[in-house]
Amino acid sequence: MTASTWLGNAVLPEPPKELLGPLGVPEKTLMAPGPSNASNRVRHALQHPLLGHLHPEMCQLMDEVKAGIQYAFQTKNRLTLAISASGHGGMEACLGNILELGETVLIARCGLWGERAANMAIRIGAHVEFLDTEPGVAFTLEELEAAVKRHRPTVVFVVHAESSTGMKQPLQGVGDIVHRYGGLLIVDTVASIGGESFYADAWGVDAVYTGSQKVLGAPPGITPVTFSPAAEKKIFQRKTQVPVYYWDMTILGDYWSCFGKSTRVYHHTISATLIYGLREALAQLAEERLPNSWARHAAAAMRLEKRLAARGLEFFISNPENRLRTIISVKVPPGIDWKLVTQRAMKKYKVEIGGGLGPTVGKIFRIGLMGVNADSEHVDRVWEAFNDGLKYARTAKL
């Protein structure tokens, strides 16, 4: 290629100046609803050399990740894998594999994520009905059964950890009701797996996904998901193909060797780096053991809640039994500009604290206690930053 060819065709002849310097990434303490900080072990795993997407070593790592996901979800489902996408991909994959055009989905709507699920279901061509409660209020089994009996849905969609409000939806008995009327239960556990008790098989959950970047503490972009035998049967008996190839579990399941076949089918080029990080994050959870992780998150939440209560702050979730241990939500005090609080925490302490999301924008603060950040040291750090931010906001107003 001659210089004249380059100059005659290049629309950007000079390389971008911003890429000619070194990469700069600051250290921050991530105490918002996610992502959370990765452990040194996970960060180190990301430095390993790349492997091919069907190399035997990669296939072995995928098997290890699958076993870790089964443990985290407490399931023996064979159709268990990790999707190369964020948590939104998990939501869309569960809805898109099970639902077909014209089928009814009943969505428990109490915050942003029920709205997001409805958006996706409508795009699939499903008929959407809602079981509505106020933001931060859980539905009762009686309310659920009345709605299921009325609408007879193919799928019921429930968010276990509604991160936009900090609310935990009790799930015991939900699966029994859904199955009694012939439906399948999809549960969003993006902000709860590893930090809240969850038993996919024992609670009759048919499809569930979680976020790699929350309690697990891996990078975002790879989403654990699992489907029950009943959900798998529904997928394979569809009248039409799964509408999105990328989410098609009949092919992805073969790539992840879920169906007992001797060879894996190429579906896409999975990120080796993300597999390394997720593998180590799941290994940490396995070594700690789930009950111990649940207890650690509960202790961290209790430590922070005591300080918030002593400060006179009001919790957004009135029923303590429905408060998440992974995301603590408190109301913004009257006369306080919440942005001043979060900006002060970041600028002075390099601590991230979240504001509201969806129906709670401007109404609450959301403090994440997830993964390695769920300990007394991190609670004390975020409390110092948050308390100082409140004082600063009051002074700034004056």
C-alpha cells in the first residue's frame, strides 16, 4: 500500500491521541448495587493466557463452572451453563426459550425488573399480565394464587432480589402454586445468589439466572443460568424455533455438554478470560460454603442496619423479613440532595453508593454489601463515607 492510497482513503489518518498513552484505572470501593469488587484471586485469574473455545482445557473449565453454578443454585439440572452476556441476557434467554408467541406470562411487578421483563416478553410476542404490588412490598401466596387462577399463565416471572428497591420476595410455596395450575416459574436472582438463601430444586424453580458481578464477584458479561427438566421439555417441544439464535438452549446446551453427547457443538466463541474469573469466583463460594456465605452477608447487613437506625434513617422496606441482605435501601432524608451525598463519598473516599433506580429515583440510597465487600471492614468504610456525605449535604444546603 502506498502513502497516497492511505491518504486518499483514510477518513481518520491520525490515530486517536487518547489511545497513545497508558491505560489508567483507579481503585474504588464499589458499595452500590453492583458491580462489586473482585477479589485478588479473581483479578489474578483474568491474567491467564487465552485458550480456544473448544480446547480440551477450556471444556474442562466449562465443566467446573457448570458444577459451581449447580452448587450456587442448589440444583441438579443438567441444562446448566453460563451465557456470554450480562444479567439482561439471562432474563431474555429464560423468557425467550420458554415462551412462544401468544402464550401468557404473569409478571410480579414491584420495581424496575418486572417492567424490564414485560418489555422483553412483549417483544417475544407473549401476552403479559401483572401481579402488582407497591415498590418494596412483597406479594402474598394468596395474591399469587388468585392471579394464577385468573390468568392461567404458561410462565410466572418473579424477582427474588428487587435491586431497585432493596426488597426480597419470599419464594417458599411459589413454585407449588405455579405448578398446580400448569405453569413454569422463572426467577431473577441477579442480586441474591450467594448472599441470600436459595434452593432452586427444593422451591420448584424452573428457570433461574444470576449476575456474575454481584455477590459472586466476577466480571460482568457471563451469566449463570439453569433450567429444570420441565423447562427443558418445554423448550424441546416448542412449535417454533427459539427466536434468537444466541439464546437457543438446544444449541447452547450442546456447547456446554449438557445433554450427554460425545462431542460439543460450536455455538459461539466464549470469552476464556470471563470463564477464568467466574470459575475462581465460584471456587471461592464453594470453599466458603453457601451457608457460611449467607451468614456473612446477614452479619454485614445487620452491622450496617444498626448504624443506619441509630442515625435515625428510615428503611425503605418496612418489613424486616423482606429486606435484602445484599442491598440495603434507606429513604433520602427530607431536605437532602442525594447526589451531593454520593458525590462526596466518591470524591473524598473513593466509595460508590447508589441512588434510587426506576420507581425509587430520588427517593432512596442503595448500599451494596456483596461478595468480598460483605464484611465489617467494608461496612465501616461505607458507613464513614455515607455519614460524612449526609453531613456535607446538610452543610452545603445551608
